[in-house]
Amino acid sequence: MVDDYHEALATNLYFDRNFGTDAAKLLPGEYYVTGRDMLLVTVLGSCVAACIRDSGNGIGGMNHFMLPDSNAGEASPLSISARYGTYAMEILINHITKLGARRAYLEAKVFGGGNVLSGLTVANVGERNAQFVLKFLETEKIRIAARDLIDVYPRKVYYFPASGKVMVKKLRNIHNETIVARENDYSSRLRKSKVEGAVELFG
């Protein structure tokens, strides 16, 4: 049984007046899937967001995840990180396909992985997140339609699954304390939690 923390469906729903549409804001560890014409929004530092949709019917969603930090004394730390990243991707894809998305038509757009957290740059967390998501999509043969990864700036991502449109804003001139605090807290919780059970993908 997977604990509730890893089943974090985004609950911050609102009406976006700028775009005139319903929207969902994703925080670290969350995901959201929809068959409606709406907006999905997130802000990324070292984390990565995968935006995946059926290019034919517009059913899609977004996740927001970070690989756990690896402690030097852990057994197989890389496999532990891979397990979490794989889960984060599979839970998104499973929910999209349950809504009616078809595997043959899936396309992905991926963002984030910036080196913006001073406490995590030694572990190259952002770069590892970026490399992981690219490798995962390649392995699963899901086409990457767009990417904006690594760099040193946080990003705000606006994703419209129905059309596939994405708008990315580099946050060059803001104070990053909120992003840093949010992702450091998320990283700390990851180190204390376990990924249990298995997710069957396209079973």
C-alpha cells in the first residue's frame, strides 16, 4: 500500500483570471490529470515537471517531483532514487490512461532541474532530475515534444493539456526564499519516507 504522501493529487484549484479558465496549481510531490480544457501551473527550482498528454484527444496532466537525496551510507542510493522517480512518472501516466489517453499518442514536455538550491547543488539534484526524466521517457518510448531543463533560474510553467500549449517564464529577478524553503522541505520529507508497493504501468 502506498502512503498518502505519494498519492498527492493537487488540490489547489482556482479560476485564473489572466487566462479566463479553471486552473490547478501543483506543489512539490503533486500531480494533476484532466480531460477538461483547463490550465495547470507550477513553479520549479531543482524539481522537474513532466507534462504528458494524448495529442489526439487532449487528455493529459502534469507532475512535479524531485529524486530523493542519496546518503553516502545508503545501500543502492541510485536505485532508491530511481524507484521514486519512476513512481512519480508512472502514477501520472496511469491516471492519464485511466481517463482515456492512448499510449501510442502520448507526448511529453519536460521542464525544471535548475541549480537553484545552494544546499543541493553538491548532489547535482537538478541535473539528476533532468537526466532521469529524459531517460524514463526514452525507455517508455514517449515522444518528447519540448524541453527546458537545467539552467540556474527557477521557472514558472503554464500548461494547457487540451491544446498542448506551454508557456515558461524564467524567474530571474525574484527572491527565491519561498522556492528554496518549499523544495528543501520536500527533499527532507522524501528522505524520511519510503516508496512502497508497485505501480503497474499499462498492465
